[in-house]
Amino acid sequence: MENSPEPRVFLPYKSAVNRNALIVLIVLSPLWGLWFLYQAALLTMSIISGGIMNTLDLALLLAFYLGVFSLAVVAIIIARDNKLVLTADGLRVPLQHILEMAGERKRKWDEISSINFENDRLTLRFAPLGHACFELAGFSQKDLQDLCNSLKTNVPDADYRFDEQAKRRGIAGIKVKASKDGFTTAWEEDLASRFGTTAYIPMEAGQSLQDGRLTVIGQMTFGGLSAIYICRNKETANTVIVKEAVIPPNCAPESRAKALEMFAREARLLTALRHPNIARVLDHFVENEHNYLVLQHIEGVNLRQYIKENGPQSERIIMRWALEIAEILAYLHGLDPVIVHRDLTPDNLVLDKGGTLKLIDFGAANELIGTATGTLVGKQSYIAPEQFRGKAQAASDIYSLGCSLYFFATGSDPEALSQSTLPAIYDIEMPVLNALIRVCTHLDLEKRVATARSISDDARKYLGGSDLGRGMFEPR
């Protein structure tokens, strides 16, 4: 990223037209040199022999050569300008688009009227005139994701269109705003009434943290006193996820101190985690009294969006996911001290490009706000009753796992603070899964499945062909 008083994000764009033009220009460059030597020799011989008596002829010949040379230089400059530049105010397109952009390279975000992802192309249309068309293959997957997040953050009301090819790329699954359903809405309304004087404004694209080391590309979610951003790390040029949490300034000093101490301790523990299916917590810091966690960016689509786009899944697929999630929980619960995730939901599980599940977020920031405000933070349909009472434990994650499995099978969130069970028709089609959901979400801790390891062991037996039926999952 270049130094500039205005925060900017540069996204390389390598189109086929640019690539082919550069190849042609490079291949022809030796011919230009030979042609120049030939013309110079011809001019010299003509002058010596007196063949050019009129200076106008010489001037026209030189003008012709300089014109061709200038065109070649301009072509190289245009072909080499291969960056899309994003700023807080708008975006600047490469020079090759200047004609279709009606002569203006830079346009403001609010001038974008429609955004189409169709036929493996991205087309931006501007008001009142102009458009820019980009080949999706010209961006790396990471840069394309960054561009999409910036568009959805800065132009949420534009007319978006996606075809099936775009959906397969995961483009349509980019999330912008936090959901506002049920208990979450009630929590935010309660928080607003209790801390209405708190002026928490989430960051916008282009803003930076840590003296410019991190630049915000776009906002992924926002709700209450927290937000999640996708950012570019200046030192590594990689994208990362930054989770921001704010303690209201008017909360009790004792609660504030306790919350900050817990957040710092939790962040240190999370930074030490090493598991192939868990996004790494890279850093944590406090800036302007806002608390931040920096996490590894996993490319893929979260399971809420995947189910939304592809529908409920089969018992076997869900059991494979159950195995992967249980293995992750077994790792966390086997640490000393035990790490309780507290926020296991379909939103925090990402299916990467290889088809493997990754856990991408922890409840540390939620715990920070909850400790300071005395308000439960999280997606309420997935929170165990004991966690709702402030006594989260390893069994609380197992309850959340059962709720997530219910969502994978039905496409709907389960009823909050209750034992989940699939409708009768599912009990015929998915007897093993239904048994697992019931035993994971049992309200009685003594009857809830005891360990994540036991879930993974039985799931592995099922996937291996063991026909244990309804009796496979029992409290132990």
C-alpha cells in the first residue's frame, strides 16, 4: 500500500486485454528499436546527400515517428495501470476504463446505481452516466472478496444482481448487516435504552488502525456495541478480520476493569491456539478505548449463508459436519484451562474452498461487553440455559452444537432455551441426527451428552457404516 494522506486500498486487476496488450508491446519493442535506427540512418544519408531540401519533410517524418512512439508509451502506461483503488469516498478504476466511464476515472460510492455479477463479469453502473466492466478472473479470490465487502458496505442500497456462476464463487454470500431477529433485537433495544448516550459509530472503509498498519476494507456485521470488519494488513498485504467491541463510558468502573481484565486474558489464551480447523487469533489491542481482536481471514461461505442458498442438508452431510465441529470442541475443551467458545452458531462456521469446516470467531468480544454491561450478548437461539444465567461451561458449547445441527437440517433457528427435536417427518428420514440433536440440547445437564469427544467418536462410527440407529447417541 502506498503512503498517502488519504487511506486507500489497492486491488490488483489483471485482465486478459491488459495481459495480451503488454505481450504484444514487449514482443514488438525490438522492432521499434530497429525501425528507429533505420529511420535515423535514412535521415542521415538523406541530409548528407542533400535529398531532403525542405525542413517540412523532416519535421513531418519526425512527427510521425514521435507520434507512433508516443502511442506505444501511452499503450504501455494504460496496460500497466492495473489497480482498482478504493477510498473512503469512492473508487478509482484503471485507465483502460476511462472511455466507458465518460472520461472520469474516480466516482463516489453514492454514484453507483447497480452492481451486476453475471457471466463471470462484474459490471458497475454509475449515475448519471458511465459504467465499468471487470472480468472476475482478473482478481484474486482474496481481492475479489475484499472488493465485494467494500461494495456491500459502502453501497448497500444499490441494485445487486447475481447469476448462478457468481453464487458458486460465494459472491452472493457476503454478509453486511447483523440479523435483527427475536432475542437479538430485544437485546439491542435494551442496550440502546440503558446506554442511549453512548455514541458508538462503526468504522467506514478507508479508516485505519495502529498508525495505518490495518486499513478497513469493509464492514461485515454491526450490532449494538460491536462490529466486525475485513481489513488489509499493510505489513503482510494479507486481509484479516478485525472484531471491535466498545465498553460504554458510563458503566461502573469495577465492571469496566473486570471486563478488560477478562478480555485481555481471553485474548492471550486464544492467540496461543493451534488447530487446523480454527481461524487463528493473530493479535489483540486497545485503541481510543475500543477493544480489538485480529483474526485470520478464512475464504469461504458461512453455514448460515450456505444453507440459505442450498437448502437443508442430508443426514450424512450434517453428521460429517457434526464430526468436524465436535473435533474442534474436543480440542478446546481439552485445553488447560478449558476454553469454552460461547458463540458456536452457523454464522461462525465457514466452509472453505476445500469443503472443510473452519471455526472463525470466538465470544471474547461478546464476553467483554456482557461483563461490563451485565447484558447477555450472542445469538439467543443457540445459547444454553446455564449460559443464559451466566454460568457457561463446556456443556454449553455442546448445546450450541445441537442447535446448529437443527438449523442445518431444517434451515430455521431452533426455539430459544428449549430442547430441540426435529419434526416427525425428519425423525423418519434422520433418526440418528434427531437423536443427537435431542441429547445435545437436553436442558438437564446430567442428561446432556457429556463430551464433544464422545460425539465425534459416535459420528465417526456412523460415517463408517455402523448401524446403531436411534441408540447411537446416549448420555454418558
